[in-house]
Amino acid sequence: MSKLFYGDNLEVLRAHVADASVDLIYLDPPFNSNASYNILFRAPNGAGADASIEAFDDTWAWGPAASAALMDITESGNHRLHVLMQAMRTAIGENAMMAYLAMMAVRLVELHRVLKPTGSLYLHCDPTASHYLKLVLDAVFGPENYRNEITWKRTTTHSDSKTWSKITDIILFYTKSPEFIWNTPREIHDEAYVTAKYRLNDQDGRGRYRLDNMTSPSPRPNMMYEWIGFPFPQMGWRYKRETMQRLHDEGRIWYPVDRDGKPDTRRRPQLKRYLEEMAGGVIGSVWTDIPPLNSQAQERLGYPTQKPIALLERIISASSNPGDVVLDPFCGCGTAVDAAQKLGRRWIGIDVTHLAIGLVEKRLRDGYGDQVRFETIGSPRDLASAQRLAQDDPHQFQAWITLRLGGWPWMGGRKGGDKGVDGYFYYVGADGATETGVISVKAGGHINPAMVRDLGRVMQRDGHRLGLFVSASPPTKGMTDEANSHGLIETEFGRYPALQIFTLAELFQDRHPRLPPLVSPHRRAARVETRVSHQAGAQGNLI
């Protein structure tokens, strides 16, 4: 069974993923694509960066965790990696970039451990740090196991760019050994080429073809024989008599005829090469044929760094087989695991936010329904574990429970001034129009009627007819009275409390808020069918 883990991927890898158990790893670490180059080299005291640049959520600042990562590398026994990291620390200093490299290096050691001897790793990054990461990968995998540096054109040029437009990402491709899984990906024939070269069609169901020379390029005395009245070429035929007979029997030889339809022995027979049998060229290392996700893309789920599924399908198809295990340790909104599921692979996804885990769960269940079987590990499964999450990490609790209730965390789950709003839900209103309700989440135990009253003011301020107050603790009578004072609203689906309180305990009693039919807060994942039965290779334990 496939597995989805909530937690730090370093800890999950060490505790849950066995040696040599994974066939393919794809990772898109959430750092460089969201960062200013200046921020990456900012020292711990803030020096070296423009003060006007705001910090961003994914920064891995230099600190005890980065120092501990370097110590882990020293203790790993990989002397080459230890020397490299110490040299980098001396060269670029103790800053966000060095912290990022240290955090990545210790994780790459673990990823190398879990990869099978025939396995591959694809690391997706941008040119800001790709040169550093390539050195780290050389130290972990060995420079002899470097295969390709793929350049993906991820966007179009920008009219406001101050220098050359930054439009590409880098994908570094390494294998664990020289013997690795490889299914050659082919280009689709260019339409202009097909029109120009494959102009013939006998209308026999075999499609278009072109003619190719059947003469030998060098003298071959044993190929100098007459063929059904056609004299041999000066250098002889390209094929033995037995092969010529087989090609003739299969109707693969074109014979020249004169105006009367009789064989024209002054000209030479030629081989028919059918378009459907001719493989395209091997896809190169510059990918311009997979467009980025625009705002109207059907597969877009609202996740800021979401990659197109076609990109992951290409990688997974080339470097794994049905039934193999694909691992994404930074799975985000789950494009890699979605592609793996679609292509009949098993998978392991890991992410450190409940927002991402919730998105992946919804994406897979929307897209595959009963076809998908996976286990989520680390997210709350009962009231006690949900209460612990509320106490330990209120922000993660807000995102988790908002998604569980069918809503969407405020600003995609990012921290910051929320103006009294923790999330939204979208429901079917009058005449089928979509309306918005507002959610307030209280993870603590100290709640009172004033908090409910504040939500009512937010509803009035922002023009929301429905509000949902979600509490980890049972409400007081004063809170219930305050919520009831807002009365009911009338919809074509019935009457609903304008402001209602919903508790964590009710969630695990399989109860739900009283709301009109909800509309997905992000694009519903398209219903898909697996290209290979999801049962392929599904027996036995995954890890």
C-alpha cells in the first residue's frame, strides 16, 4: 500500500523507509524557487540583504539545526561529503544558502540509502543553487553516476525583467549505479516533417510511409543477386535473399512500374518505412514542450509551486516500471504521487505541513475514488491526537481542521495578519451562484463569548451571510447564546444558522456543520484512470 507521511522528511526517512526499497526519487525542495538571491546569502544578523526584501516562509536560516546537519554529515562516514561541506562553509559563510545546503546534504545521504541499486533520483531546483547542489550530489552519489542536467522552460519571458528573463528550472538526474531502470522517452514526430517525408499511403490500413534505399553502401559480393527480375545494384543489395523474401511477403517493398503497369527494371525497388513503426528521436535535456500551469489550468489546485503533471509523468515513465515505488520527500500538493498513481506505481509522499497532506488526500480521492489505496501516517486520527496538534502547533491545527471541514485556509495557510479570518468555505447560494462563508478557529482552551462576537463583526464587515466558529474545546453557554443571536439564513436548500459553533469532538463523532452544499475551495482534481491497473505490484509491504 502507498503511504503519505506528515512530518520532517529526515525523521520519516530514518524511521520508516528501509534501505534499498525505493526505485525512483523526485524532489522539489521548497526554497530557491521562492527566494531572492540576496536573501539566500544573508548572514544571521541580516547583513548582506536589501532590507526592503521581505522574508518568506520557506527560508532555512542558519542556526542550530544547520550546525547539527553538518555534524550528522561528519558522522555519516562520507568523507568526501564532509570535506566538501566544510569547504563550502568556509567559502560562502554561515547564511541561509549554507543552511539550505547542509539541510539538503543530510537528506540526500538518506535518500541515497533508501534507493535501490537500479534506482534514480531527480532533484528539481532553479539556477540559484543548482551548481552547489550538483557538487553535493557528486559527493553523495559519485560523479560517475551523474546522468543529465535537464533544463525545463517553466514560464514565458517577462516584459519587466531587468536582465535576461529567468524562465527555466534545473532538474539534476543521478542514478545509484551504472545499471539503472531506463525506458527511452521518444519525441513525437514534427507535423511538418511528417507531411514532407511520409507522403505515400496505399490505403491498406498500415498508414503513411516513405521510401528508403535498399542498396548496399559498400561492396557485398554475397548480396549480388537478381531479385524477381531486378538486377542487383553495383554494390549489391542491403539485405540477404531470405530477408528480401520476408519483406516481399509482408508487402514492404515498393516496385517501380512503367506506364503500362509492368515492372520497370531500369529503376530499383525501395523499402517502405511506415510512420507508425518509426520511433521519434530520444527526448533531449532541454524541455520546452511541457508548459507551466497557468491560472486557468484544469489541474491547478491553488498550490503556489505546483508543477504540471506531464512533467512528472515523463520522469516517472522513463525511470520506473509499473509496480515500482516512487518517493517524493517534499510532496507539496502531490503532483508526483498523483502521476505515480496514474501510471500504476506505488508511492511514498512526505510533507511537513498539514495543509499539503490535506491537499494530497483530497486530490487523490477526488481523482481516483475507490481505485486509490493509501495510508496517511502522522496526521490526527482521533480526538486525543487532534487535541495534541491544537496544543503543540495552533497554526497547523487551523490548516488541518479547515481542510477537514471542506474549507480553505486563509492565504493558503501562510502565517500573517488574518484580520480575524482563519479560513473560508464556499457554498452554493441563490440561483446556483457560489457564495463565501468565513471560518474562525480557536485551538486553545481559553475561549469566551467575545471571540464569537468578533466573528460576527467580521461577517458584517466583509458581507458574509454564514460564519463557522471552530473550537478545540467545548463552548460555554454564553458562546452558544451569542451564536444563536445571529439567527438563521434562508437558502434554496433550507434554513441554516448564520453563525454556528462546531467542536473538535463533533468531528470525531462523525458529525458535520449545518451548511448548504459546499463547493471545492480549490479546483477539484480531475477524475483520472490509471494507465496500468493499480493492482500491478500492489502485493506485499511497501516499506
